[in-house]
Amino acid sequence: MDIQNTHRRLKIMNSANAAKVLSTGRIVVINNKEHKNALAVVLQLSTSRGRLASMSETSKTYSVLVLCEGKPNTSTSVERTTSGKSEAVPSTPAVLTGRTPLFHPEGPSGHMVVDVKPIEISVISCHSLRVNATHIIDDYRKRQQPRFRDDLPGREASIATQELLRLVEANPDGLEAVDPVKELNIRDIDFVEKFRRTQFLEQSLDTFQCVHSPHFIEAFEQTRTKQKMLESLNRLKFLLSDESLQLLPEYRDRVQVLKRLGFVDANTNVQLKGRVACEINNHELLVTELVFENILSHMHPTEIVALLSCFVFQQKHTSEPNLTDTLEKGKRLVIDLASRLAGVQMECGLQISVEEFVGELHFGLVEAVYEWARGMPFAEITNLTDVQEGIIVRCIQRLDEVCRDVRNAARLVGDPVLYEKMDQGSSLIKRDIVFAASLYTQ
């Protein structure tokens, strides 16, 4: 059977038993830019060229003796390598018999020894020849040299060419191919179903009355063109539909989360919580819930900015900070709130665990930021943690952005106390070397 579909060819050629079947002497059909449905005999598996080529199954090549017109000109008689790109050319549809007519030389038959990629082998036939691959390759390469170009082909090459021509004349409509399911032991369910269906349709062609019409080929081409246009139209419709969105189920789950938390109503209209979340650029849900549950309003500005550092500090492994009782209580409240939010998201179908969600919060710089907001010099701040100085500077700079976000959220909610405290907290951390003009941190 002619393997017309590229993916099916690759499936067959990359199967574990394909290399065993494509041993020396196996008869195959070649289809590429230079040879159309040409019969060939496999001589050897060629060595891949280059580092990248050796890493890919589809980059291996086979040296084959392929049947062609006799006395090819100089431009086409040289051995073709795989250094350039080759494009597999699909074979002619077997619209009448289910078989692909093989190439037959118009004049005297000739041969070429070429390297082909697996994708260029359209048919692996059930036939084999006994050939001496080494003698054929050496003889052909010798005859590519200028002084031996007019020499007659060697005995092995001549016999192989005559056998290929005999097979073409005896089987002009194509050779029987190996069964990829039985002989190559391919067990992919999808492949097997498509292969058996194609096999059944090919065997049923002769029973169709339409194939005997003198206008069948013309009508077939028109129908095939129409079918391709319909397939293209359906594909475009699918791409424009919601079903093509891979993240649509997750989007719906996240909308459900927003409804459960009151960020949007049942008609997905944005509520006050939603407008507040739009002012937040990091951990929007969690920071918004902190504002609405008044967890921050009762704290001192230095303690608020210290706790907010968990949203911008990203280093997981640090020395354990020494926190005050108020900071420890605030840390527990933040973790409890994060756990509740993670639970809501899990109930709505999102693939996230409580440990994973809470693990995004890192409290390693809470003590350092707290003391910095209280006025401690930066040289002493570095002694409170094992975090590098540059990371501390960057964290405090990003923390100022979070303070502005929370301040804007407090303005929308109408909480003047929190608004004032966030304004004070921002002023307390914006000092000294951390906010000095620098080409690296600004």
C-alpha cells in the first residue's frame, strides 16, 4: 500500500521493526523531487552527518540503488547527499485500482545510488533481492570520477537494475507492501484503525460503479478540491469558536472563584472587590481580601510593610526571622487567609493545592523590612538575614509598589485609616541607599 500521509509514513519508518525490515536487498518505492514512484533496492543504512542529525530518528538515511532513465546527465548522476533540505513528494492517488503506477524508463534503463530519508520511502514492499551492497556502492562511486565515467556498470549493479526493471514490468500498478500491523508490529490503536479502513476502501474500489466513468478522474479531482475547502472552512470555524481555547475550562473555573468570593456577581458584572483587585499587581485575590477583612488596618505602618514583603520576596530558603508577637499573629492571619482562598479555588475545580498556594508566600525578609522601616541602618540590616544585599534592595523597592497598590485599594474602599498608614509606610521605607539613584536598580 502507498503510504500517502506524512504522519503515517513517519509512524511506520520510526517503528522499532522498520530498521530490521529495511535491511540490505529490500525493495522500496522512492518519492522525492528527483524520483517519482521509482523502484529502488536498499543497500545500507547510511551514517548520519553532523551532531544534530544523530539526535533525531528521522534524520537517518538509507543508501539505495534507484531505477532511472539510462545514461543520466552529469548534473543528475552525482550521488545526492542529505546535507540540503529534501521534500517528500506525495505519490499520485490510486483513484482506479488502489495501486500507484511505478516509474518505467522510456528508453534504456539506468540506475543511481542515492541517500534517501525515511520520509522519502513511500512503500516498503514484500520483495527482496540478493545484492552485494559494498560492490555496488564502490562501483558507482568509481564511475563518478571523470576518467571512469564512461565505464560500464559492474555486474552486481547491472543485475540489480535488471531485476528492478523486471519487477516494474511485472507489476506496473505497484508492489504489495508489508503490513505495518502484522509485520512491523505497530500497535497504536488510532493508526491501526485508519490503516485498516484505508485498506478496506482500496479493496472496495473495483466494486464502485463510478470508477468506470470516463469522467471519473476529473470529477474526483473536483470533489477532492471541494472536500479540502470544506475541511479548511471547518478548521477556521473551530479556531474562531470557544472550543478551540485550550484554557477555556480553567477560565470558567476562575470566573466561578471570582463569583464565590464576590469579585463579580452572577452575571459576571464587576463588583467593588473586583475594582479593588484591579488596583493590585501582585497576589490580587489575597491582597484584596486582606484589605476587606481589615487585617492590616489595626497594625502599625512598620508592621504592615513588613508583612507585605511576603508578596514580593521570592527566595525560598533563608534564615528564620525573629518576629515580634504582632508580626507572628499577622503572619498566621495571612497564611490562614491564603489557605481559605486555596480551598475555594480547589472547590471550583482549579488544579492547585493549599501547600502550593501558601508556598508562594515567603516571610524571610519580614524582620529586615520591619527594622528598616523603623530606621535601622542598612549595614545592620544585612546582619539580620543571610539574604544578599542586592536582593534586599530590590525587595524593598518592589515593596513600595505594593504599598501604593494597597493605598489605592484603601481609597476605593473608603478606608482613610489604612490609606494614611500605607502612605506613612511608603515614606518610612523610601530612604537612604535603598532608593539612591543607580543605573542598576532604577
